Amino acid sequence: MNKGLKIFLAVAAGFGMFWSLAVAEEVKIGTDSKFVGLTADKPYIYVIHDGSSVKVQRVQDPNYELSGYFAKTIRPCPPHCLKPMSPSPEVETYGEVEMFRFMETRLRDGGGILIDARTPSWYRKGTIPGSVNIPFTRFTKEPESPEMAQLFERFGARERGEIGFFTSLLEKWGIIDAKYKTEDWDFTDAKDLVLFCNGPDCGQSPRAIRGLLAAQYPADKIKYYRGGMRMWEFWGLTTIIPENGGDQ
């Protein structure tokens, strides 16, 4: 047997062993009644946070209980009043399963951004893997402000500049598709955004969403994870202490 063939067989055997172990792990998870998965058919997911792969799953301790700040349900109202299901009728509200789907699709392929809209001090205490910290105060600037323009460019929108008379007319008539275009911005390739904060009694992400809507960011490209950190931790889902200080 020549040397090249031996190397090929060794590599193939190694790959086969790796594949067998991977399959064995999946089979074990699928048949282990003690394993607590995310959903009936999804044991865990992976996301990228600050360039590293993070496994998102539930705490496996059957005695796990929510503790600390998020276990306390009675806070002064105002400001900690329960918020509506959505900050706007046009904005879809996400639960945990929708979050998993977003993280495995739009977040993974770069078409979406998961935004922790809390202040940096909250972000540093722990956040959802894959998120970036953009405090809600940055979304409450004037729609025409340089700060808002900077955010829009970061999210993939393009400033339109001068629009010709006939182009404007054709857009108004519907001859040219202008669904995601305003006089100032083209949101056609803008990313899908999911915003969250501390939970149903937190007003930070709703304020951020209303700021985006006021600046004409498309409502169907904005999602609201109403449960926020409170429900994320209630279900024992993976949180991460970010290495950076927040406000990215």
C-alpha cells in the first residue's frame, strides 16, 4: 500500500469516527428523557458572539429557579409598568421559539441584528448570545440627526441623495417599487432588527422601536422580544457576560 493511500484511509477513518461521535451525541440527546431541549426537535443552537461560537441551551438542573433581580416581580409603577404586547401594531412580537429561529437564520446569515437596547451597565451584567449593545437613547435622536443616519448606515440602509422628478413620480404611481424607500433613505437591503431589554415591564426597547419608526425604518423589518432578559433567564437559557463594555 503506497503512502498516499495510507494517508487517505487514515483521514477517512478519522472523519468517520468524528461523524459517528456526532451521530451518537444526537441519538443520545434524542433518546435521553432527562435532557431538557429548547423545543421538541431542537436540543440547542449555536450563535457567534464577538467572533466565538456559543452554544445556547437550557439549564439542565431540574432544581433551577430564577433568582436575583429578575425573580422580583413587584417594582414601582411607573416606571416599571407592564407594557403592551407590541410598541406598535405594525411590529411583530417574538417569543423564545421565534428568537431561536431568528438566531439560526437571519442572525447567522448576516441579514439580521439582535440588539440589546439596555444601558451598558445592564448589558455588562449578562446578555443574550449573539447580541450587540445599542442603548435605547441612541434611537431617540431626531430622525434627521447624524446619529440616526449613522445607525441606518450600520443597519444596511443607503442614503438616497437627490431624487429626480420623474423617478419620484414613478415611485408614487407604483411603477417603480418603492416599498422600502423614503425621500431620504433606501431600506431595501436594510437588516431585520430584533430588540429587547429587561422584559415586559421594561420601556427601553419599546422606546428604541418607536424611535426607529419615527425615523421611518420599515416596521416589518423590526421585531420586539417582549420577554427580554427576564423570560430568557426564567427558562434557564444561556446568557453571556460580554468581554466588551457595551454600547457598540
